Amino acid sequence: MQHEFTAFPRGLEKGGRGGSRRLRRSGRAPGIVYGGTVDPQPIELDQNALMHALENEAFHASILTMKLGDATQQVLLRAVQMHPFRKEVLHVDFQRIEANRKIHMKVPLHFANGENSPAVKLAGAIISHVLTELDVSCLPKDLPEFIAVDLSELALNQSIHVADLKLPVGVVPVSHGGLNPVVATAVIPKIIVEVEEVPAEAEAEAGTPEAEAAAAAAGEKPGEKGAEGAGEKGGEKGAEKGSAKEKPSDRGSSKKEEKR
């Protein structure tokens, strides 16, 4: 599928931060195209048209036809710098391609038939997509828009690795350190339920059947706690009364001391 867009040459007077800022205010996005045997060239693109094109997944991983002036050239989208909080492109980079030179590109993965896999239908598992894109090497003419991943045979606790993928002819995965990373796996998620323990004694009043049951579970006999509490309270009251009353001998001695 051909993906075309239009770019315009950008003059030197529009260079620098000030020029790029003025360019964006006028509804254009600054960019550059480089690579091949031609010098890098500053370009500008319509901001709205570029934003619309960036919403298409294939625009990021396909050979693009760029119309620049009276000529057309084959390019790849290499970098996009977005504004931190506005929906605006600050800068965009394109690379010219050569038909006989291999390219490295990240191609999106499209997962299919997951709902028909034994892991989902028989075990109620969830399929985790570990990778969403794959770094490949190929000639420009062999670059696919996406790579299909068939999940119909995936069983519980099994995984699909990069080596298990069926890649188009001429497309080779780029391995880092000879690794064979996991693309997708089927697992049953663990659900952790936290139960808050509420003491039964706090909910039940003293003397009720619930309180007696809680006391019995704690190794106490019904009525022991109440008897102990009553004894402690009675002892405390008796001590207070005894200290409040004065002995007769104490009163007499205090009167003799006053007379002296």
C-alpha cells in the first residue's frame, strides 16, 4: 500500500528556534530529510495533514512516498518530536532509502485468535502481549506493514517466542545478544483478597451471648472478666474512702499541737 504526503522546501530564513516557532504559528511543522547520496534538506509540512497521517499505524512502519517540489522520493519516518502538552509536532525526521540497501525498522505486531486459544477457552487464562513491535532487517521492498501473531494454539503456561513467528520472505528479526524474547504468554492472574480482622469483643456488649462467645474463644470463662472488674472497682473505692476518713487519734494529736 502506498502512503504519500507532501512536503515543502524550507528556506534558511526559517531556520533556528525563532524561525521554527514562527513556522509552527503559521500552521506548518519543521522537519528534515537525510540519507542517501544527497545532502540533508530542511523541509516543512502542513501541521494538520501531518497529525492526521501520524494517527495511521502504517505511516510509522512503511515506505513513504514524499512529494517535494517537482520530485518524489522514498523515505522512512525516523523520529517525531511532539509538544509536551499541546497536540502539535515540534519537529519530524525522514530518512531516504536505497532500494539495494537493507534497513532496520520496528514493525508492529498484530495478535489474532486469542479468544480461541485453549488457554482462554479451557483454562480461563489471560494472554499477555509482552512485545508490541519487532525490530527487523530487510530490503525496503520486503518491509511489511505489520507482523501477524497467531494465538490459536497457545495453551496455559506456554509462551510464543520470536523464533516461533512466521515472518515474510526476506524479513529477519534483529536479535540482541542472541536472545529469543517472549512475544506473548498465557497465565492465570493471582487475585489477592485482603480480609480485615475486626475483634468480636469490640462489636459485642458485655454480658451478651456474643461477648461470652468471644471470651470463651479467647480462653476466658463467662463472668470472669466482669467479676475481676467489679473486684478491682470495689477495692479502689474502699481505698479512696479509707484515705478520706481520718482516725480519732490523728485528730487528737493535731489539736494538742495547735494548743502548744
